[in-house]
Amino acid sequence: MIKTDPKTSTSTPTPRIGIVGGGMAGSTVALRLAELGINVVLFEAGKTLVNGPPICHLHAGGNLYRDISDEQCITLLRQSIDTLRVYPQTANIRPTVIAIPARDSGSPNDLLPRLKKLQTEYAALITQDPKNNVLGAANDYFKLYDRHTLEALAKKETPKKPLTLDDWMIPVAKNLNLDEFKLPLVLVQEYGLSIFRIASTVSLALDQLKSCTVLTSTNVTHIQYQQKQAKWKIEYQSEGHPNQSVTVDYLINACGYRTGMLDDMLDFKRNRMVEFKAAYIAHWSSCQGEWPEVIFHGERGTPDGMAQLTPYPDGYFQLHGMTNEITLFKEGLVASTEQSAQPMLNSLFNRKLTDKWKHNEIERRTAKAIEHVAQFIPRFKSATVGGNPMFGAQQIPGDDPSLRAADVSFAGRHYARAEIVKASSALTVANAIIDRLKEESFFTSEKLFEPKVLSQQFPVTNALPLEQVTSLAENLAKERDYPPALARAVGSHTLK
């Protein structure tokens, strides 16, 4: 556990930034500021950083979501490239296959205009900076597989270590009944993210950065803006310690699905939604070879909702099924009211968020998830429960439940909200806050804001060895009662 008394930290410059919430957004903002030498205090109620919703997919183009706008997809592509450059140790470098069942109303041809736009955008980003080439060659951003090609691939031996796009497609070609799908299948370079290696990376980096004080197992009990001093007073209680307080010059609300609670405390109004979701861990002992991620499109909220098969080492898979019996939940999407900026989930979901799931719930919903995937991959029906569900509540600013690209908003004096929906948006939040601090002339030293290329903005973070990150990640997985395999790298282990 990282723990330092902010009042005894004298080696860092003032002013001081307070960040409430140590999830993906709060930890990334803390890293971005601390790497600049800015004094940061990060408060996290949990024992470790980056808990919460089941991060597993980079969304480098948003192709999982055919209902969102092209603009959101391009934003997600750009943000994902930056995320890979900042967190190179966290990527699971394997492609994603998109398959459209014959029963679905969609068509593979509907995906092509967007894919071509994304490919063109990716090529342009590489031209701007060759280091943006983190998703493979632009020409290989996506590839289409017709029936003839798939049937030929199905006759090949499954490689132990895929080296080409075709290699990744072999287990898919061998296991799908092509008569049940609209062809071609699409392979796209959307990679995976490991929530455990993200948590490990931010913990290791922040531990080295003296300008950041991290207070885990700490609840913020009260916040008040002090007009005369133009500062925020934060009162908090850490586990095993009496009540304490600290003053900061700027306050960042990175409370995730609890963001509205801080807004209410400060009497700020905000429209938002919160959605409870869960993914399930299955173990497929007879799995052969390394799999890509596979997405089977479907209508959200119906029994035919999208199925998502996310691979990890040693035959473990993370499963999503966009039905009310699997990933989605009846009454799991709630909205704020005129009386409160915090959407209120009912007691059933609060119990899931704070206590262990009941054994029969895990068995029943994981079995439903396995069944949902096995309708497309019949051999997968032999999979078994592989661990506890990965779950959390996701905030969605505004009133559009399909929103996926969101980042930051500002209110009052010296107050920002990190409002990410996808993990890849966290760096955008950090940069927007730095721009705001510059606009408000918070810092007199221009050296803090000298233009730097992206890789130079995170020297401590980028220098972490993958082996060290993975080792701590495996320990975090065990502490959170998940299989250590979920913390290990998939596909290529380094980004070039």
C-alpha cells in the first residue's frame, strides 16, 4: 500500500493539486502532473489503485460499438494510440475479430466506410509522428476474410505463437460455422488492456515520484472552498488514523461512478448516468492456440445481444454478453435527478459493489455467458467458471447512454471533473487539466510546461520494466481474488 503524509512532504513545489479517486482517470492525472514535478495528493478509498469497471479492451477505433458516431470512433483511436505510448506495459497485443451473425440485421459492408476512415486517420497520425505506429502498419489496420480464405485457413495447423494476421484467424476459422454468419469476417487491430498491469504501472510509477502523495484506504469526509485563501480544504480519514485535513489549490473530482457524490457535497449540479456492468471469467481447458478477441454483434439488451470473447493466457477468457442475464442488469442504468447529481443504484447493486457476490449468482451468470458464446463457438460449451466476475459501475456524463468518448468538465473555482467512459480517455483528461492550469496562470515556472513529445512526458512510467509490472500485477490479481493469468501479457510482449 502506498501511503505518505501530505503535510510532511516538503520536496515538491507549490501549489498543490488534490485528486479524489484513484481509478484510471485519477491515477493518470496524478501521473501526468507528478511527472512534471507538480505537488499532488491522491485520495483513494480502496486498498489499491485502479479498481472498478472490467477494463479489457483498448477501443482503438471503437469498432465494438456500431451505434456510436464516426467522430467518437476517431477520438477513441487517437486516445488509444496515446494510451499505448504512455502505458506500453499494459497492452495485450492481439487483434479483434468482428463477426455478424446471419440472424443480425447488420451487414459487414456497413462497417467498411468507418474502417476506411479510421485507417486513413491512423496513417495520417503515423505521418505526423512515426512513434504513433503502435497498432502495426496502417495498411494492416483491418483485413477482410471471405469464405474461401477462411476455409483454407481452417485446414491449417493452429500455430502455438501467431506471427501474422492470418495466424490469428486460424482458430476462429476452425471453430465457427460459416453458414451462421454474414461474410466477410473483419479482423481489426484493436488490442486489449490489462487492468492489473495498469494498476501495477501507476502504483510503481507514483511510488517513485516524490511529488505525489498517495493515500489509499482513505475516505474523503468533507470538502469546503475557502474564499479568502482561494483554496480547497479536504478533510479525510485513513484506515487506522484519526481525522486529518489538507488544503489544495485545485481540486479534481475523479470519483468514477461516485462523481456525483462530490458534486452534491459541493452543491454543483450535473446531469449524468451510472450503469452497473459485469464480465465473467471462464476457463477453457481444451482451448488450442492463442485466440484473438472475438466480437459477435447483436442488438443490445435483447437475448441476441453482442457477445465478447476476450483471451488471456492459460485458457482463461473474459466474457461479455450484452443481455440482461449476463453483462447488463435490469434497473442497472440510472440517472441523476434535480435533487442530486449522483445517480442512485439500488441496494442489490450496492451490495455487489461492496461485498462478495453470492456463489449461485456467479455460477448462474457465468454459465449464461458461456452458453451465449458457445452458440457461436460450440466447443466453448466445455468451458467452466474460471473466477469471480469483473464488475463495476460506469459513469456516463449527460443523458446519452451510447456515449463512449468523454473526458473532462469544469465548474466553480478551480474544480475539474474527470468523466471518462473508456480507459483510453484518461490522458485527454490530464492534458485538458494542464491546459486549464496554464490558462489560469497557476504556475509561474514555464519550465513545467515546456513542449515535450509524448514519450518524454512520462519518463518514470515509460522506464518501468515489463517483468516488474507483471510481477506486481499478478500479486494484485491474487489479492483481488482473480486468476494470475489475467495479469500476464497476451500476444507480443512489447510495443515497437
